[in-house]
Amino acid sequence: MSISLNDKIPNNVDLSSNRKLQKALLAWQPNFIDWWMDMGPEGFQQDQIYLRTAVSVEKGGWAHFEYVKMPEYRWGIFLSPHQKNRTIPFGDNIGTPVWDKVPGDLRKELRRIIVTQGDTEPASVEQQRLLGRCAPSLYDLRNLFQVNVEEGRHLWAMVYLLHQYFGRDGREEAEDMLARRSGDADSPRILDAFNKPIDDWLSFFCFTMFTDRDGKYQLGALAESGFDPLARSTQFMLTEEAHHLFVGERGLQRVVRRTAQLMNEVPSGDVVKVGGIPLPIIQKYINEWYSASLDLFGGEDSSNAASYFASGLKGRFKESSSRKWTDHVALEGVYEHHVPNSTGGLTTEEIPMRRAMNLVLRDSYTADCERALSRWNRELENAGLTERLYLPSDRFNRDMGVFSGFGYTPQGEYMDWEAFQAKKSQWLPTDDDRNYVQSCMVPVYEVGKMASWIAPPKKGINSQALDFEYVKFH
């Protein structure tokens, strides 16, 4: 594919041939830069960061590493290569050619999908904007900024779709994405998890592990879309998203590894005495962020999910490539799920497959999270410890779906609401827990050094040494 890297808006969509669209995006660009300077990483905008940027969209050649100031990062519009003769792989329109234009009867639904996805991208940058002040190493500081600039580019991907295919409505939606603010009382971000504060690196690792992993599955489902520009946009976004998940999963693994080391070094096992993060606090953070991320999948029985699948807008994760899915119409079959009765007991319910698409996607996500938990627990096992981390029950601490408003322990045992409220400090981070974690967040900016509460990575980024100068301060 032809890619224009030196244009004011780098792109591979032949933007120069569409003067009207180019003019609209060039008018939006200064507002984006203003937003980035106001709400992006605070205090590091003039530093040279060792970042990867897109130079191609083909496999094996899309990323190039170099030092760059973040405001000069190569944001732009990149779609995966066009697949000739691609057809819609699922739903009522299966086998028919994909759409290059928005079908009139699906305009509202498509815009809603794109706006919701797009709104998460700047939200996460806003949530993380102060974390550079307390980075545990230059390696981690660089990874934070890589996540941030790529979330900015993912915003560009969705804004391009809005401008190109939705006219005035799309332009207004694009402007609104820069007007909302994470956690703002009057104009918050659309999804609750993206209004949660991220004040420490344990929260950041949990966010990139659990909440960004929800993004992986949502993007994977949209990468199957019959609306080809959306599918090609999200396919490329997934190549960048993989690093975000790596940052979270391996970051938490390094915290667990260091805690295990300290537990063996301190006679009492009390890692607080030496500035480590105790396993019970790590577990509380897991409980909080995993349960909040489950809410992002929506209701277990969803007419919207059924409609999106039927019309060909949003499939299952790897709908067209995984052997797991053989029936791509999904008019038959059910998905079993437990639902609570009035006393908190459980009843098995059969949900028609199309209406269960949120739950299908969520269960794939949970299996992926379990794989990461197994990796972390091997760290504890290798250290000779008996303690283990776990994922809480999908009934625990829910604000969305059939278990919303019910009291359940992390093990899935029912309790009345008042009892749950009285005991939830045992399972979710308290102010004291957060204050202790915050006290550990002392910045380490010396090349090759690492904060005492986290283990070093096994290897550097792009095969660099661990003492590589990932950030050059101006």
C-alpha cells in the first residue's frame, strides 16, 4: 500500500486526493495537539523518547524505532491492506461483499460503535497523564509514553472514519471527543472504567492488563466487521494494542516477582518493611480492575449485540479465522449462563446465541486473563511460596449485567447487600492501601536503575540493553 509518511497528516488512505476531507482533518489537527499538550503526559513533552512509529502497514515492517518528542510523533491514519473480494463473514449478510460505504439503515449503529471506541482512546491518556512523575524506571517511562502516543493514533483512526463517512454529525462527534474529560463531573468519558483515576503504577499495570485487554477483544470483534474501513482500521490498531497488553501483563508479573523475592528475604515475610507491595494489595487491585473491565462487555443477554451480529457490524473474536466458530449465522444454539434469583441463588438460563454475543466475547477474555494469572502464579511457585493470585468471580463487584446490585464475595458466594458493603474493604483497595502504594511511587530516572518494588524486565525494548537510555531529558 502507498503510505505518505511526510505529509502533515501521515496516512495510507490517499488523503491528498480528497481535498474536502483533508481540509476537515487539518482543521481538527490543531485542536488535537492542543488537547495533547493540555491533557497528555505532563512534564515530558520536550524530552526525546525512544518510540516506535508506523512506517508501513505490512507484517514485519510497520514499526520503526527512533528518538522523538511526543508532540512531534507521527500520528496519522493507517488501515490494514485491502483484502480483494472480501465478503461479510457472519450474520444475515454472510457471503455478500463488504461495504465500502455506510449502509443507510445501519448509520446510527455504526456511528455509536465508532464513537464509543474512539472515546476510550483519549480517555486513557488523560487517566495516565501524571504517571511519568513516579515512573519506576526509564524502561517503564518509555513504555508508558508508547502506550500514550498509540492511544492518540487510535483516536485518529476513529476520527478519520467519522469525518470520512458521517458528514457533519461525524465532525461534531470528533470535536466532542476532545471536549470530554476523564472523570469530569459535567462532561465525563462515555464508559465508567475510563473515568477511574490512575494515580499509581500498580493501577496502570492493571489497566493495561485488564481494561486494554477488553479493548483487544472489542477491536478483534470489530476487525470482522462488514464495514470494511472499520475492519481495516481496527486490524491495524490490534498490531499496536499487543504492546499495551504486554506492558500490563509483564508489568504485574515483575511486581509479583519482586514481592516474592522480598517475602523470601524478610524473615517475617512482611514486605512493607522493605518497600515492597504485599500480595493481598495486589489481589485487591486485580479484583477492582478485573470486575470493572467485565462491565465494559455490557449485558449478558443483549438485543444490541444480536442486532450487531445479525447485520454484520460486529462478530466474535477471530470469527473468520478461528476453528472455534463453525456456525457463522448463529440462528441456532444457546449459551448457558447463571443468573441470580431474588434471594441471590443461581438459576441456569439459556440465552439464544446471537443475544449472548457479549457473554461469548467476555468468556474468551476471561480465559485470556486466566492464562496471565497462571504466569504470575508460576513466579510464586518458583519462589517456593504457597500463596496464589486469582481472578474474582464474575458475580463480584458488578455494576453492569445480571449481577449488578447484588452482593457476592470474590469466590462467588452470595451475601446480602449490607453485609457486602461492610466487608468489601477486605476485597477492594482501601484509602490506606492506595496511600501505601502511592508511598512506593518514588521516581527512578537513572539509566539502568529500578524502583525497589518492581523487578527488572528480562530484556529491553527492541533488543536494547536494560541500561539503554530510553528517555533523554532536555
